[in-house]
Amino acid sequence: MTKYAIPDTDRFKTKHRDKNTHLIVLQNQAGMQVALTDYGARIVSILVPNSQGEATDVALGFGSIADYLKAESKFLGTTVGRYANRIANARFELDGQTYQLEQNNGSNCLHSGKDGFHDQVWDRQTSVQRKVDFYYTAKDGESGFPGNLNVHISYELTDQNELKIAYRAVTDRKTVLNLTNHAYFNLHGEGQGEILDHLVYIPSQEYITTDENQIPSSAGESVENTPFDFRERTRISDRLDLDHPQLKVAAGFDHSYVVVPSAEQLVASALSEQSGIQLDVFSTEPSVHFYIGSHLLGKDTGKSGVAYQPYSGFCFETQHFPNSPNDSKFPSVTLDKGQEYQSKTTYKFSLNKKSLI
């Protein structure tokens, strides 16, 4: 078994875009540790105990800023914005004006292009050992989006092994906004092979079908009698092996699930029988995007020295729906001048309760 530890903080001390970068470590009384960096306001490591009491890093990531900068996979653990997921034809219209974005995913704009929030160095404030606040101001026109946008993200670690993420933002001009965290998880442990034998539970009745460009083609289709039905805890491989056109379109699971809007609620869960570690995700967002790392291509080497091959990690991205700025059937992602954007997501870790939630 790999002996996991928080990366060397000195390897995160450098400059990018004329700003200093750092590694920040949170720790609770239960022994859980979370390492974050102001480069991308991102999660670097999450150490939680497995069923043997051994500290296990369940988040994919790299051991230095240099490794993040040279990586093929740019979004590991990062805050994604201004717009997470895909925007068709890399453009949208707002109040009669067309805004052109970068095409970095075929004809789409994915995660706001190369200059998105993932490649920015955020200001930070750490007031206690269990909480860090990140701040960033995106200028009007940055990545093609309108408005000067002030964003605040807090990460708070509780003694119940919860990592709480709270997002807030305001703009001085009408814009569109869709924020998420893009953590890749492997509950066996980072670098411990594929995640296809993880058991997944998604209590959603509907998922979003997509066209060949992975742009939504429906407002929600029933998961009934499809590989996308995870309403009972199911092994990923058992669903991935089924024949379905939507699995071919996305090279596996890379789809958004519909969440009935309410207060923060359980939107997804995963379990490793190997480690006994369970992850429950709670969110206020209308969707959770389930992705199984199909496009990790073995070109990047993670913290434990193992290359990230396809299916090395999975994502539960809490967010609004893809292409919402161009699609009126989805909830609005418009943020008006002076209006405050708020969103909350919690990652809760525990040991296997041997029963469905």
C-alpha cells in the first residue's frame, strides 16, 4: 500500500502570472488533512483514514506547481469558471450582444478556455487551521466574458470529515456564471488503478442526453432501463459494459444528472469496497455531472509516481447544465449587476456503512 503524505510545501512556492503560489494545509481533530493551492483555488490532496486506519489520499493531483503547469490534464481539483462545462460553438448572446469564447473542445468552449480560473493565482486568507478563503477578480472581457466579476470561495474542514465549499460572486455588468470544483477521486487511493469497480449512487430520475459534440439534446431523459440508472448503488463497470449510444458519444460516463432544486442535499455517493472509504456529495446546484476520467491518457504522472491512465479517477461536478447560456430550457445562469451568486457543495467522507443511504 502506498504511504501517503501531504506534498512538500516548498515545491508549491513559485511565481505564475507575476503572483506567488503556495500550498495551504487544513486539518481536523479526526486526523483528516486537505491540501489546497492558490493556483486555481484547487484541491491538491485529501487524506482520510481507510478501513485499516491508514491515511489514504483520495484526490488526484500533482506534487508541485511545475507539474500542474506542464500537465496535459489542466483541471485536476481546480475551481472551474467563469463557465464550467461546455458552451456550444464557443459563443453566447446576452442582451442582443454576441460574446465569442475560445474553442478548446472541438467547436465548443470547455471550462472557459486556457485562461480560465484554473490558470489564475488567487488571493487567499487563512484565518484558522480548518478554513481558507480564496479571492479573484476576473476583469471585463477576460476569457471573452462580460463584466468585472469578484469571486470568493471558502473551503472549510469540519470534525465530521466534511470539506465544505461555499461560492459567492458579484458582477458590475450582466454576465453568465457557472462555478464548480473539478476534483478527481479514487477512493482506493490516488494511483491505485482504475475506479470502475467503485459503487456509485446517484438519486436522480433524469440525465441529460447529448449530441455528437456533447451538447445537450434534451432537458432530461428518464434513467429507467438505461446504463445511467444509479438509483441503487451499482458498480460503474456493470453499467459501462452495456450497449447504449450515449456511452459511445462520451466514451463512457460524461453526463449531467438533474437534481430537484432545494436546500443542500445528497446528489451523489461513491464507495470503494477495497478501502472502505465512502464519499457523499451534497449541493445546492441543479445538476451533478458524472465523469469517469475517460480522457486521462497516461501522459501525466501523479503525486505517487503513477501515470494517470483512463479511469484513474471520477468526478462529481456540482453545477448548472452545459450550454445553458444558449438553451432556455435550463435554469438561467445569468448574473445581473449587483446580484449575489451563491452556491454550496460538501464532500463528506466516512467508512462503509454497508447499507444504501
